[in-house]
Amino acid sequence: MNPLQVFGSDLGEIRRARKITMKALGLAVGYSESYVSKVEAGQVKPSPGFVVEEYHT
């Protein structure tokens, strides 16, 4: 796995462990459910704002 895929996989594991949906996470950090899905799939590089907001949620 490349670094984007590792980050996305870790994000998904944390999100599921906290029983948070992609939609709820997106709403909490100001991004769409689609964006969260793409980050978790390792398809897009997460923006710095997404990373900072996600880890403060």
C-alpha cells in the first residue's frame, strides 16, 4: 500500500471504531461524504484542513 492508502485505511478503522458514518465525519469536519470516501480509499490526497479537523474531532 502507498502512503495515501495507509492513511485512508487508518482513517477508516478509526472512524468505524468510533461508530461514525462517512457522512457524519464529513459534516463534522466540513467535507462531503464523497470526499471522506475518496480519502479512505486512497484516491485523493487529504487536504491539510481535512487532516487537522479530522484529528480534532
